[in-house]
Amino acid sequence: MKLARIGAPGAERPVVSGADGTWRELAPLLGGADLTPATLATALAATDTDALPEVSGAPERFGPPLAAIGKIVCIGLNYRQHAAETGAEVPGEPIVFLKTPDTVVGPDDEVLIPRASVRTDYEVELAVVIGREARYLPDAASAAACVAGYAVSNDVSEREFQLERGGQWDKGKNCETFNPLGPWLLTADEVPDPQALGLRLWVNGELRQDGGTHDMIFGVHEIVRYLSHFMTLRPGDVINTGTPAGVALGSPDTPYLRPGDVMEVEIDGLGRQRQTLGKA
């Protein structure tokens, strides 16, 4: 099952698509509410959506698949080849940082390059959406039970702000529009093995990233288990699980993003994004 939100920014409405691929209005099932952490469990429990009204015409715009996200937890240097390209040691434990929920935009919305930025970079990532509270999980099986589903994320980063301005990585990760998410949330039952997904990203039609989640240092369920020992994960929280090799940071000959560039991002089964770069 795919869960999504369509419509103009700030006026999105929830929709659902089942086996037949038809998008249907989800609000009647949610009591007229949006798809949020508070209504996510109801949406996930839906077993018969065929009676819901069909969306008239093609969806005009996909927004982020979830509204009112609680927190976004990110994992750095989580692909072996990405660590190698940046000259970093393979971490012994997950590297953790946070993005604020207000960085999230729709999958095809404009991404703004910050003022004075010369090193804005791209990162295709598998996003994990939490479906039930996770606290001190004992093993991977209990972690898997807490996953609601998966989505495409682009963890846009400003490398100078992140690495050369002192303090935390957060400076280069939380600029406005720096987390396109969607187009939809694919429920966990539709992804039998999250470690067998291909991830790709193009800039101006040139393939820059072409990797697979099999290259993760810490797998999806281990990340969820691990994080639950440091923070409580709640329904609607999002985890960006790291990026494969191919980022501009890892290749001196690869240009960073500039206004007018176009990013296209996809993950097997999770849909495709397209963003044009603008100026903040």
C-alpha cells in the first residue's frame, strides 16, 4: 500500500493506492483528518480501501507523504563505498545527527541554495518512517515491527557549513528545503528486504549516484534498534539512513550544485523525485 499527500503546499490531502494502482481519497477513513503521526496507525490498519472515492485525474502535486513529522534522525557515513570516497574510516557505531522537520518539502519542490553557499551537495537516501513507539529494543525483529514503511529522501547538505564552520554537522543540514521527501510512503509489508534496494541520483541528466542498500554498514533494523537506546522513536518519526557513493564531496572533479541545476532521485519501488535548484 502507498500512502501519500497531494495538493498545493499547505493544502495537501491524504490519498492511498492499493494493488490496482488507483489513487483514492484517504480523508474519509481518517475522519476528515490529514495523514499525521496521530492518524498513521489508522491508515496502516486499512484493509479495504476500494470503497474510498477515487482521485479525479492525475495527482496535481505530491507533497511530503506525512504531515507534522516529529523528528528526523540521520545516519552519516553509513555506506562503505561512501566512507571510502570521502577518506573516512568506517565508523564503529552509527554517526547520528538531526534534521528539523521544517526542512521537509515535497519530492518535486524547489530546493534553495543558501546564501554564500558554494558547496551544496546531494544525497539520495532511504527514509524509514516509524509506526509504533520504539524504546530500548532488544533485537532486529522487534525493530522491524516498529517500521511503518519507507520513502525516498534527498539529504541535501552544504559541505562548508557542515565541515568547516565548527561545531555540529547541523549547520550544513538544516537549511530550508534541504529534505525533499516522497512521493509516497510504501508500507513495510511491501518491502520484504530493505537491504536489497537500488538508489540512484542524477544531476542535469548525469548519473551521479548508483548504489544499493546492501552496502550499508549498519542495516535498517539495526539502526532502529540502536537509536532506541538513545532516544524514544515515536510514530511519524523519520530516519534518513545514509547515502551511497557518488556525492560531490567524494570527487574533486564533480561540481557542487548551482541555481538552475536539476536533481532526479529514485529508489526501487519507492518512486522518483525531481527538484530544480533556486536561490535562497
